Amino acid sequence: MTVPAALVRPRRPPRSAFALIACAAAAALTLLAMWDWKYGIGFSFRSLVTEITRKNAVIEGLLHPNWGQALRPRTRQAFIETLYIAVLGTTGGAVVALPLALWSTRFGAPITWFRVVVRALTNVIRAVPDILWALLFVALVGIKALPGILALFFFSIAVITKLTADTLDGIDMGPLEAADAAGARHHQMLRLAVVPQILPTYVSFVLYAFEVNVRSSVVLGLVGAGGIGERLDFFSANLRWDAVWGIVVLFFAVVFVIERFSTWLRRRLV
Amino acid sequence: MIRFERASVTYSGGVSALRDLELEIQDGEFVVVVGLSGAGKSTLVRAINGLVSLTAGRLMVNDRDVGSLSAAGLRALRAEIGMIFQGFNLVNRTTVLNNVLMGRLHQVPTWRTLVGAYPHDDVEIAMQALERVEIVEKAFVRASNLSGGQRQRVGIARALAQQPRVILADEPVASLDPPTSHVVMRYLQQINRELGITTIVNLHFLDLATAYADRIIGLRAGELVYDGTAADADASVFESIYGRSLTADDTMAKQAAL
């Protein structure tokens, strides 16, 4: 009996070699980075074994954290300053990041030169690490909260724009066509056909940026840009590791609260 | 009035979707365009509101030359033309009312859209549009919570909210089951008769076409092969449009029975 052609099962097409080559390349790169050769960094795991058992002030402090430190007025004041800096920096950054993300897509900015300029701008903002923003603004506007807020403003733009722009690639294009067909102007189309589609994801990126910003405040304090970082710098410089770990508990509490809030908000929005 | 004059559309890649089309549609007509998929139905309706540009010939819609319109002119033309889509094209993550308000955007200032503060009159028009398709009770429900038939009624309400002179419907029932398809077609027919809105519908089911159309236009490989009343369109006419004998797949009633 001959089988009709339509019923013959197709053979599996040959696998692309791309995935295999990519995995091999990643493995090779890792090995190369570990190798002790002319351009190597000469690291070894040996110190992990020999050094870690040594008596160590940092670990001592971790084992006996100074819980009371989290409640001292000066610490509390510095931590509240950190939260204010993070709230203002993140909010400002989030407001600017949304249009920048929209304008860095093909449908968001049909004019090519405009899209290219926006993308170049956000790439430059992203290339600068948060500590450099802080140093820059400390030099420009002096110490305390303002340079911290400005640094986190730019850092938030970098984070939120990048993540939101990636999300915009996967949206449903149908509503965009409907808005165009209804005679909507360009930004009306973006507001009504695009923004609702990405809103829950955007909001969770904003909250993530806030979380990262609270942690970045440590770095900000090191260069004099205000907040809890100055206290951490002070205690670690004086080897008061018990106090350092006491303050870290505050970070844990904030990250936990943001996480719960983010989950709750996403459930409401999706 | 809509008039195609030797209109052609050739897509990049050489596919010819419309060839030398000569066609005139009077105000208030209910026209159904039939043809196989790829015959140019979608291109024909999308040319009318400028979503697709002609590559040759001329297209006049409501006394405007579509090909020579500025961006603002094109928006003004599109404001007069409501469109209904096969895949509904609703924003699922927002309310039914917000979706229908999309039909009012041509009247609403951009800043009002950005902050979501729509004028009372525009909300009223949107609500009336929802009442006409009898789904106003869902106004504040998310579009994602509706069934397919309900979504398409919202799609019709969005087109109606434009207070258009023309409604284009591109395969409006292809994603729906037969009873729901008839509900949607009856709304379109009712809107055409009561409001006098010129209605152009793409369909591929012959029984739906003959049941609702005043006039049927047959396309085959981008060319006009039939233009006449629904009553005159018999099996031989459809065979000429389809280029083959008819099968159960071509009518919704028979396909549903399969």
C-alpha cells in the first residue's frame, strides 16, 4: 500500500548550529577568564578556603549586629533622607523615561533621525555608572540631597527606559492600526493604544528602579551625596561592623515592603 | 461617494493586490466585497481610509483625492470613516468605554487624551454608541473580559463613536461563530439603514454576503469580476469569482454543519 504524499510525516529539519556554537563560545570565554596566563588576572579559589576561617571583624559584626543602631535618631534621619532622595529621583526619572522609551521604538517615533537621537541619548545616559553621576553632581551643585536626587534621576531614566523599550517590542499592534484608522494624532495613539498595554510592566520596572535606588544610596553617601551612605561610610571606616549590619536590616525591610507592594500593584493592574 | 479610477496597488515584492479597479459606491449603500483570501478585499477597504496607498490611479472619497492628502487631511478623512477589524483590535487592558472613546480622538485635544480627561459630550457620544449595540452595561469592564461577539460589538461602537459617513469592515465575523456572526451582521445592516452610513464589508462566506448585501462586488486576483445586486449573484457568479466550483467551505451554514 502506498501512503499518500500528504500523510508522510516530515523529517525534523536539521538543528541550527547557532545554539551549539553560542554555548561553546560562552564556555570558552569563561575558561579563558579563569586561565592563569599572560593576560590573566591571577585569581584562585585557594583563599576562599584559607582565608575565610580567619577571625574577621566584618563577620564578627554580622554575628552580633547592633539592632539598636537602626533606631538611633541620626541613623533614622539619614535613612529617611535616603528614602526621600530615592522617591524624588525615581519619580522624576520615571516621568521622563516613559516618553523616551516610546520614542525609541519604530512606531513611537516614525521619523528616523528623531528616534536615532533619542536612542543615542539614552545610551549615553545608561553608559554612565551611578557613582559617576553622583560625583558629577557633587562637583556641580555641592553635597547633601540635591546631587543624590539628580544622580538617581539619571540612573532611573537609564534603567526604566531600557527595560520599558524592550517590553514595547512585544505589544499587540492591532490597537495602533485602529487608532490611526480613527484619525487619532500620533501621541493620542501612543497614549490610548500603547500605554495601557505596557502599564503594569512599566509600573513594576519603576518600583524595581526605586529598590535599586535605595541600595544605590550607599554609593551616593560615599561621595557626599546625602543619605544613609554617609552613616555606613562612617561606621565602616571606624570598623563598627555591628552598627553597619544593624543598618542593613533597614534595607532588608524596605526591599521586602517594595516587593510586597509591587506584587499587589501588579495584580491590581494586570 | 467613493470612486476608484483605474486604481492599482502593487506591494513591494511585486504582489499585485488591485489592478485597474473602476468602482463607484454611492452614499448610503451597503456593499459586500467577496473573493478568496489574497484577492485584494483587504487592500480595497484599506485604500479607502489611506491605510494602504495606491501605486497607480486615483481614489476619491467624499470629494477628496486620498493620494494627495497631507497628514492633517488624512486624519480628517479618517475621522469620517469608521473601521471594524477581523481581530477586533481593541486595547484589552483598558475599559470598553476607553476603547470606544478612541473613536472620538479626532475631536479631543491631545492634552486631554494624555491626562484621560475626555469632554462630557464625547463620553456621551461613546455611551450612545454602546447603547446602539446594546452593550452599554459593560462600559467600565475591561475589554479582555468580553466574549468575541461582545468585543466586535465594542468594535462597532468605536466606529460609530466617530459619527462617520462611511464604515469599513474587514472580515468582521471571521473570528466568530455562526450565530454571533449573524448578530454582528444585523447590527451593521441596522446601522446602515437607520443612520444612512455607507457600509463596505469584506466577507468570504457567500450565504452571509447574499443575506445582508444590497450590492455585491467580486474580486479575483485584484480585478473586479462581478458588480451587481445580491439577488443576481447566483452559484455561477460565485464560481466565476472563486475560479472553481463551490464547496461546503464557502458557506457558513454548511461549514457549521460539517
